[in-house]
Amino acid sequence: MLKRLQAWWQGLFSNEPALFNRLMAKTGGDSAVAERLIAFERRRAPQAPRAELIRRAIERLELDRR
């Protein structure tokens, strides 16, 4: 069970480029906006991996646009 959980956790963060591309699409290709959103999430969770920050930025952006 622990190995499955570890594999799932690593898989969650191994797709950073795909997550960043998704964030870029949601910001209309504006990398400055994307990086500001990531920086905002970094201030909220300084120890989180970059992929997790990107995931949180996407989630926050989607929630804000509802």
C-alpha cells in the first residue's frame, strides 16, 4: 500500500510541464501572469513542490472565474 501511495504521489508531481502548459492556456499565454500566480501560491505554501503550486494556481484561477 505504501509503495502505491508513493508512486501516486510522485506521479502527481512528475507532470510539471503539462501543468504549466495548462496554466499558460488559462492565462492566455501570459507567462508573467502565470509566474505571479505561482509566486502567490508559493507564499501560501513555501515548502510545496512547483508542480503542486501550479496545480493550486490552476484551481484558484478556475474558482475565481466561476
